[in-house]
Amino acid sequence: MSKRERVVVPDQAEMRQQVYMTHIRDCQEAHRQQTGFARRYAIETYGCQLNENDSEYLAGLLDEMGFIPAPSVREADFIILNTCSIRQNADDRLFGNLGHIKRLRQDRPDLVIAVCGCMMKQSEHVDKIDKSFSFVDLIFGPQDIYRLPEFLYSRLIESRRVYAVSDEDVIIEGLPIHRARRFRALVSIMYGCNNFCTYCVVPYTRGRERSREPQDILKEIRGLSADGYQEVMLLGQNVNSYGHDLPDTAAGPRDFTSLLEAVARIGTFSRIRFMTSHPKDISDALLDVMSRYTCIERHLHLPLQSGSDRILEKMNRRYSQAHYLDIARKAREKIPGITLSTDLIVGFPGETEADFLETLNVMQQVQFDAAFTFQFSPRSNTPAAEMDDQISAEIVRDRFQRMIDLQNRHSLASNEQLVGKTMEILIEGSSSSDDQVLSGRTSCNRLINVTIPDTHLLPREAVDEKGRVIGQALEGKLAQVKITKAKTFSMLGEMETINT
């Protein structure tokens, strides 16, 4: 996309949505007066942190229109399913959940149902919903989130279904937001992707790269600093390409390295994270900035996908094994204690045993601390889905298991080297498996589940009258934790001190 093709939502469009929002608020107030209850909403989110951030904007718009969050999907008056199109299992989850929601709709005809997100940019999914799940009221794409008031007006006031999936690659500023966590703020710095990896649908669903103006990003982040957030996560499909499309008149940082340094200089965040990096765009300057500012995470997520140069070329990844290994080496040298995580795909069309062994070879050399491993999932309308040399399911399963076994050994060994050491964590709340165990992450993004040897270590508001820990009250606190046991995907620790 050229610099002249960037599209910003015009003031008239924003004013139009404000008018619809006012109508919906009036409708909500009338409903509350009549029934004694406010309408409630539930949002189910599939996929990555970008989708999570989109859902926070959806929730913010709904809050502004007088809706309140529902305790569960079953208790909601308005359900939004925010979809992801990266893997087949995300598709399967959506249609499985729509089957369950259909039964809710049969019992409650006034229930409003929307499906949005990346899957709705693919016509075959919209056609399937129209044919098999015709009870869905609203369908819209990720670029259409700001139009939610208009869509709801059509459904609640005019009793019309709306299928409105725009191809306009807009940049949206100033939407209300309902942040999901008290300690961590997600900040999208750009949208879309220009890479066109042959297996990926993102350029077709999220559009081409559009960078937000740097002053808009920094204004948002300064607001988060003033609100006391401890962690900020900068998001983009490929954050390293931030700024390539900015106009010459843009004021402020115009590349990712400069933007990251500007955020670090604000000086109030305990953690600054970012996702996701593309190896072709990693620079020495970025690694230098990461090493210079301790508030920037000691973690780099660097998707490899394959270790074979031949397969990387078929994937259109535009880097080689040697280039990737050089980045990993420099990162380890420049940033002591850094963790490296990655994405790996097994079974890409044409992958031979020799190609697969090259991936294992890179894994052995880098010793990834963590990895997200995937079996190749053909996505419609991508070049890889049409390639002739698809790999049999049996071979894919065998290679996948061998990859997982190797990575699990590396992950466990990486965690074991920290047993007995004391590390600082940012507490995220109670563990999902035990509300008396806290969960948090280190600066290098390792997950630690923490026991409390003595509740007197905790501030008074974090302990109830029965002496039980209130994990929610500790979100965003920093604690020193001694590592007592290593597991493959997490570690166990005991709290020594906490910053109250």
C-alpha cells in the first residue's frame, strides 16, 4: 500500500456513529425502565492478542451504549463471537459454538447474535452462516468495528439483519475501550500485513499494513501510564514493519525501534512487551534498544516456521536459516538472560524428511525456551492450499510428535536452570487451577505459579476475613519469587517479598 492510500475514518463517519449510539442509549434506557434490567453482553474471542484488543473496543462501545457485561454467555442478551481465521480448529470452534448458541436462541427469540472478525472476510464462511445459521443477526469484519452502533440500530430499532463486511483498510482512533486486565494494556500500533506468506490469510482478512500515527500511539500510552498500568503490549501482525507506510509529514517516531524507545523513555512501566516480530525485519538497532532499557521484556518471539531454506522460500518468508541463526545468536549475546520463543509449522506442502530435519537442526542450535507448534492447516484462497505436494496426515502426525518431544525437552531444560534462583514477577492474579496460588510472569515471559508461605507478606486488602488470598487485589503487583520446581510450560515458586 502506498502512503497516499492510507485511509483514516473521517469526522463525518464518527459523527454518524455517535448519532446511532445516542439512539441505542435511549433504547437501552427505555428497556431498563420497562423491565428493570439493563441489557447484558458477552464477547467470545478466538485467536491472537490483536483479536483480544478488538474485543476490548467492542466492549467499550457496548459500555457506551448502556449495555453491561454478562456473567456468562447463557445470561447475555447480546452475544458477539469475534473470530480468527489462522487455523482450521478456530473455524471448527466457531461453528461448534454456533450450534450451542442456536439452542439459546430457540429458548430466547429476543437474543441478539453477532459474528465478526477475520473469518467474516472469507465469503465461504459468511455463506455457511447464512445457510446453516441464519439466526445470526449481525456479521461484520475487523475493519467495521467502529460501525457497531449503526449495526445495532438496524437490528434493535429497525429489526433488520446486517451483513456488512467492508474492504476499506481504515485506521480508527478515539474509540471507547473496556480493557480486560487491570495490569496489562494492549495497544495496536498497526493493522494488516504486506508479507503474503503463502500459507497465511491475514493480508486478505486484515488488509494491507496501516501504521497508526506515532503521536496517537504515544498519547494513548501516556494515558495508560497516568492510569497506573504496569504492563503495555505493543501489537501488530509484524511490529517491525511499523512506520513503512507513514506519510512524510508524520511527527514523531517513524519506525518500530524509535517507537519502542520512545515508549521506554516514558519510564513508568515495569514491562513493555511486543508481538509479533518477523525475522526479515529484525535489526541490530532494535536489539540494542532492548538491551539498553530494562523495562523492555527480555523475550523475543521470532517465528521460524521452518528450518529448511527450500521450504522457507516456498512459504515466501524472505529469510534463510543462516540469517535466522544470526539473529538468535546476536539476541543471546546482546541481551543476557533473554528467552526466545517461536512458531513452527510441520507438514508444509513438499516438506521432505530432510527439510524436517533442518527444522530440528535449528531447534537444536537455538534451544528455544518455548514454541508454538502447528500442523500445516490449508487455508482457502492461499497459494499453499493449492500446492500439489500435500503431505499425508500420517507423516505429519509423526513429524509433529517428534517436534513436540524435542521442544518439550528444551523447554524443561530451560526452566530447570532457574531452580533455586530468585526472580521478579508481575502478578496477573490467581492461578486458574487454585485460587490460593498466584500466577505471574517474569520479564523474560516465563510463567510462574506462586505459593504464599505467610499471608502477612501481603497487603491487608489482599487477604479476606478467613485468611484466604484475594488474587484479584494483587494484579499488577511486583513480587520477588524463589523458584522451587521446573515444569515444561511453567515453574513453581515461593514468594519472598512483594512490592505493596
